[in-house]
Amino acid sequence: MWELAENKSTPIYQQIIEQIITYIQEGTLKPGDKLPAERKLAEHYQVNRSTVVHALDELVSLGWILRRQGSGTVVNEGNWGRSTTPRVDWRRLFTQESHPKESFLEKIHPLLSDPEAIDLYSGDLPLNLIPDFRFPSYTWEELLLEEQKQSPLGYRPLQQIICQRIKLEQKIDVSANQVLITSGAQQAMFLLLQVMLQSGDSVAIEDPSFLYSLPIFASAGVKLYGVEMDQEGMRIDKLEQLILTKKIKLIILNPTFQNPTGTTMSENRRKELIALSHNYQIPIVEDEVFSEMNFIDLPPSLKELAPHQVIHLGSLSKLLGSSIKIGWVVADQDLIQRLSEAKQMMDFSISIFPQVIAHTALTDAHFEKNQEALVTTLKQKAHDFAAASDQIADDWAISKIDGGIYVYLTWKHQRLTRKDWEIFLREKIAIAPAFLFSNDTMAMRVNYTRLTKKTQKQFFDQLKRISRELRRS
């Protein structure tokens, strides 16, 4: 395994770097695996120890491996700050898969279509909870007429209703030329990366964060750095340390009912974040896809507190289901224009049909009433989950559910490994372990909205058995 093919044109330390990266990408070396000691590697490669040290130092700086005092050198369990190898092997680049697959996700996907499994992994409301509305019949000719209301920024009637809702909910006057309609929030995020960043730039996100699992950052060559959170949200002191050491160019966060923890950033912390970003002149991207599902009085949005400093992302996919791929970016006009131009250059055109559906839903006479009924139902489900969770409280810390669709359960005992979480797969329970969102292995995200009374009892009965097994491991 630790042998190099003869390649006199490439420095040996560089060959070692590329071989270890290849082993990690192919799965020969797995997250958390320990590498041989420096002396042993030098013997295997038949080189000086200084050559091995040079290669390992480069791999540490690129984020592929970690050095732990007393534990030796291990493969990084996550992707924080991970970069690509400095020398591009084009032949390998075009023959390998673009992103290594997460083995746990490959095992989860069959469960999502298994009628006997409990799906608490999916990020959607169950179909029976999605608010209903009456969609008027359109002839093909009428749809073509609606298409004439489309501008480079999107379907104008939808832009206008979004502006009205932002003014009502966030007390900000926004004009249509400050709103770009996108095919979901992820497309909006991709456009922002293309327009605002260059390959090699660094972005600060929350730790843990759903952004960690998105491939768009690796595709853009952007490095992610996680910022520790507490009960009030992202820690500003830790963020400032990153800004100073990693040259952070952009801050992206999900401050309301954060995915996966469910945490809502306090108003005081929001103001501290804005002050810090203003001090260092770093823009903030605020992802607010869960704010419509709240049981509490929410603090002002970051956009409301700093309209010109914050880029706001919204979406209907959580409220109306992922089949309605409609999102939007709210920002100053010059940035919206640049995003629109990038969208056109990439041919990211959006069909008129989902935009008309989104507009119809938002202007439906019963929309507000249906949304209130949904929030009432979710609040009851959250209460039922919290009450049932008392029976596993000795083993799991349960996050408070104030809105959104997720609850975060943290294991209270010994350190868990990735392999431990496969017990849930065996029991046919699809959950999202923390290592999908961070370097942590001690917690899991659960979509509590997908539980019925029957499956909730089944889930907690199985979780008690799993907990006993984990304690014995």
C-alpha cells in the first residue's frame, strides 16, 4: 500500500501527498483512520523522514489529515478547510467521480422508499401537512401570456408579492429590482459563490451546518470553516479568530431554526455579528427558509438590522414541498444585476410554471389561514415529541423546538464513532448523524414533523433499545 510508482518528474513528497489524497478519495483510508508513524512511513517509502514530514505538513495545511497529540496522524473526519492537491492530475480528474460519496448516505437512501422504515432524515414536511390551495386552470395560451410578465430577474407578479411580504414581515422597503427569483435557495447560493468568490477563498459557516454537506462549495473551490455555536448561535469571538487567521471572505448562516440544531440566534448576538462584519467589511448571507414556521416571537432578521450589509435568501420549498423549486435572493440592486447576468450566462432559466404556482400559493385567500393551521399542528407535534423524549433523557440531550422542522439529539455518554450510527440503519430508522454536518459524531438531526402517534411510539421504543446497545459498546 505505501509504495510509489516510479515517477522521476514529480518530487517524492508531492507523490506521497497525491497518493494519500487518492487513498482518502477512494475510501482506502476512511475518516478517522490512523496513518502509520512518520518513521514507519519513511521506511515504507524508503525516503528520509524529513521528506515524509514535509508531505504530512502539506496535507495538514490542505485539511486532509489532522495531527492529534497522543493519537498520531489521522484522516480528517470532515471537510473543514479541505483543499485540493496543489498539483492537478487532469487524467485522474476526468476519470474519477466529482465528489466522493458519503457511505452513510448511500445506505440511508434505500430506507427512504422502504414502507417499514421510519424516515426522519428527509428535509420536507410530510405530504399531509403541506398547506393546500386552489390552483386555477390555465390554457397553454394563457401561460404564454404570463410568460410575457417574465423579466431577467423573474416573474414580475411573484417579485412584487415577495416585496410585499418582506415589507410586512421584516419592515424593509424592497423594490422588484432588488429581488432575483431562483430555482430554490441552493441555486441562489451557487450564484453567490460564482459572483462573489474565487477558487481558494474561505467562507465561515456555523458548526454544525447543513451547508457542510453541499457539494457546491467544493465545485467552486471554496474552503469552508465551521464556527462553534452556543445557545445564542454562532460565537462571535470564534468567528473573529477565523477572520484573522483564515482570511474569511464571506459569512453564510442560517440564524432562525438553524439546520440541523434548531437554534435561533438571539437579537443581541445578531447585532454583534453585524458589528463584526461591518468592522472587517465582510458581507453576510442569511438563509431564512424556516422563519415561516415559528412558535415564538422571532428577533429581527439580519436583513432588517442591516439592509445593505446582508444578502437575504428565501424559499418556498420547506413550506410547499421540494417539488416547488422556487427561491429568491434579496440584495442591493448592483449585486442582483450581477447575479442575474451570471444566471443568464449559465442558462439557469426558470420555467414560468413553478413561478405561477408560487405566486398563486402566496396570493391564495386561504394561504395565511392554512399557514396558521400548519404552525398549530407543528407546535402540537413538537410538544408531543418533547413529552415523549423524557423517557430517553438519561441518554440524550434534546434541543428545544421553537419552530422549524428539526430537533437535535446529543448523546450524553462515551464518544461515538461513525460505525455506531449504523445501528439506526439496521433498525430501519433514517436519521441524519452530526458527521454529515460537521466533524462531530455525538448527535443526530431528526425531522420530528414526519412522526405520527404510531411511529413516534415505535421510534422511542427503538431508541431506548439502541441506547442500551450503545452504552454497552
